[in-house]
Amino acid sequence: MKRLLSGITPSGDGSLHIGNYLGAVRQFIELAKSNETYLMVADLHGLTTIQDKKQLQHNIETLVLNELALLRGFLTEEQFRSIVFFRQSDVPMHTECQSVLNNVTPLGLLKRAHAYKDKLQKDVMEDDINVGLFSYPMLMAADILLYRPDLVPVGKDQKQHIEITRDIAGRFNRIYKKDVFRLPDGYIPDEVAVVMGTDGKRKMSKSLGNVISIFESEDVIRKQVMGTYTDPTRGHATDPGHIEGNMVFAYLDFFGDPVRVKSLKDDYRAGSVSDVEVKEYLFDSLMTFFGAARTAYDELKNNPGMVKDILSRGQAAAMQVATRTMTDVRLVTGITTQYSFFQYQKPESGSSVSIDEFARMEIRVGHVTEAKNKEGSDKLIRLVVDIGETVPRIVFTGVRGFGYTPEDFSGKKFLFITNLMYRKMMGEESQGMILAVDGADNRPQFISAEGMPIGSKIR
Ligand code: ADP
Ligand code: TRP
């Protein structure tokens, strides 16, 4: 099982057409069936072109509904639930990571980016191009690198962005001499041709008005189908017609039943079937093909609570992975200093901490993967603790005097204080503390965190 990540920008009006489906979403859905999958709505990227609040909100909502409906329509309930679907702006690490990446990226790399160069060619002065558009590839690199995916399925137009991402990741790893980022591979299937629009001339694109929609009303879709370019040389239904370049048949090759499509083609060539009949069949085929997705669309649209729930589950799951990566980034770059850590001072008497100290503690769920008595000490137990970072932490606890043994900790989850200054203990650093409360007879008691996700932050 591989990890996949992809994103779609809420541009246009946020809705997806059959070109988007065939060119991008379909591949993604196929891969999602057997891989660990992250999918985001790249709303921060939307800001580069859409600077109208109503429009952007509308697009984000539309895209969320469109994508979820397609996923739900073509996947089983279980596959659907396993996808981490989230909004880019719900995970603040994206911008944080971009900010760090800015500093390992040479200007020249971005100047060679197509999106920027295209804009320059459209009579826009370099000085007038917004910096967001210019650094678009860097935000996308952050989107990708935070999740350490194996594969990034995208359309052909995104190939260069993946290359830039690999380049930036490589530079970062070299500069900081640690493989913090995984260099991702694009997944750009060759056979994915560009889908031509209903005009038969240009790529299907919302901005060209030559699309067939997926989630519009039947009336709208019927009109789009009826307006599709067929064979301009054919005057009457009884004239022999051409299949090549005929968009209705091009779409039928994907959405129709192959046997029926073949016989329709024969009839069309022979002049024994009308354009309208073939278009009716295309319309019916689309309704059948996208039937489950259209039903899911209505259901989701009428249940905003359901959508909200999916997005907040997605946010939580994405944050866990993104936090892990950013912790590493902070550690290797040095933007975590001892000053931002909270230094625990042993109180004069007793073992309690003040409210003020308690308020400053960062507490996380840690999984003890290993526990042993520390050699040469009659008090200390040495714990190896996974708190959701790449490298586990070593934490000492001096509780053998209270009758605790390594077995009391091994394999279990507890709460740990994770922002203490590291402290040398018998030649090794203790990188945190297990949280204890006073129990009977002043015996410390540890707080079980079974069932809670590793690394989750309690406060
Ligand atoms: P549009 O051109 O309609 O605005 P986008 O640029 O937002 O569509 O594309 C979203 C995704 O769908 C991209 O991965 C893109 O490669 C793919 N895509 C868009 N139009 C087509 C098309 N006509 N044929 C194949 N893939 C397409
Ligand atoms: N730039 C991509 C597009 O226009 C969308 C995108 C944003 C993306 N972040 C991403 C794709 C991360 C893959 C991975 O289609």
C-alpha cells in the first residue's frame, strides 16, 4: 500500500465536468481503492485568481460537494471513509512549511515555472504579477512534502510542479543533511488524453463553455449533450455519417456500453440512425454512469452536517501527519530553541507544580514502545516513546522506588509533557516527562491514554 496525495484548486466555478473526471478524478479514484489516500481542496491556491469572497466560498463548497459525490459514487462505503479529505486552509502547517521552503528555493527555479511564464505572455508586466501566483509551486511543494506521499496523481499540466517539488525537497535535505522530506513521484498516466470539448475544437474547459457537467440538472446536461459537435458534413439522418472527430462517439467510447456503441457506430456510418437518437443514448449513458454519484451529491447537499463532519475528520487526520513533518522541520532548521521550551524546575518541597507551570505544559499522547530499567540506577526506568514525531523520544522516570516495573509501561499509552527542556540523566538526555498525578500514599499514578491517537495534543 502506498500513500497518495492530490489536490484540486477551486477555480472556475468549482464544479467538475466529464473532462476533469476522465483526465484526473478517475485515476485518483482507481488508486484510492487500494492505497492510503489524502485529498485536499486547495483553497489557498484559489486566492491567486479569485479575490471575491462570495465567489471563492461558493467555489470551495461546490468543489467539496463535487469531489465527495464522485468519491462516494464510485467507491464502497469503507473505501470512502478511509480517504482523508480536507481543506488546505484547515491545516495551518501548509503555509508554515511554505514559509520555510521559501528560503531554500532559488528565484530562477520559480521563474521557469509555466504558470508564471504563461501569465507573462498574456501581456501582464512582471511587476504586476502577484507574488502568490509566483510562489504557487512552493505552496504546492509544501502541500505535498508535508504528507511524505509516494505518489502524487495529477494531470499532465502539473508535471512541472512535481519536478519543482522534488527539486526543493532535495535542496532542503542537502542543506540540513537529513532526509526530512521524501521526494515524491508524479503519477501521470500517459494514456490520459486531454478530453476535447463539446465544440470538438478545444480542450474541454469551464472557461470555454464547452463542457458536459456531471452534477447539473438533467435539463442542463441534456442541452449540453444536444449541443455537442457531431459530423458537420451530415445533412440528414439518412446520410452516411463520420465517427472520427465526432464528439458524441468520443464520449460514448467512455460512457456507453461497448456492444451498443459499436452497433450505433455501424448504423451511423450506414445512415440508419439520427444524431438525436445517438445523443439521447449518450445522455442516458451519462445518467447511468454518474447515477450513484448524482444521488450522493443530493444526499450530501441536503446534509451539510455530514460534509462538515467529513471535513473535520479530515482536518484532524491531516494535522497529525503534517505536525509530524513540521516538528522535524523545526528541529533540523533550528526554529525550535530551548527558549520556546518550558523548563521544569523542581519545586522546593513536594512534587506538585503550580497552576502557572501546568498552564504552560504541552501534553501529548505517547506510546511506550520499549521500557527497561536503567543500568546503574535503582530508581530510573528508561522509556522509548513515540509521540508522533519521526524519531521516538527517550524519557526517564524515577519510579522504581514506588514499586513500578518496566512492564507497567511497555506497550501502553500515557500522557507525556513534551515541551520540557531536555535534561541530562546519567549520561543520556531525557526528552520529556511522563505525566503523573498523586495517588494514594503519595504514590504517583500515570494517566492511561489507551484509545487515543499517538501524538495528539491534549493541551
Ligand atoms: P478547467 O480547465 O475546466 O478549469 P482545471 O484546470 O481546474 O479544469 O482542471 C482540474 C483537473 O482536471 C486537472 O488535473 C486537469 O489536468 C484535469 N482536466 C481539466 N480539463 C481537462 C480535459 N479537458 N481533459 C482532461 N483532463 C482535464
Ligand atoms: N495545482 C494543482 C492543480 O491546479 C492543484 C494542487 C494544489 C495540487 N496542491 C496540490 C495537486 C498538491 C497535487 C498535490 O491542479
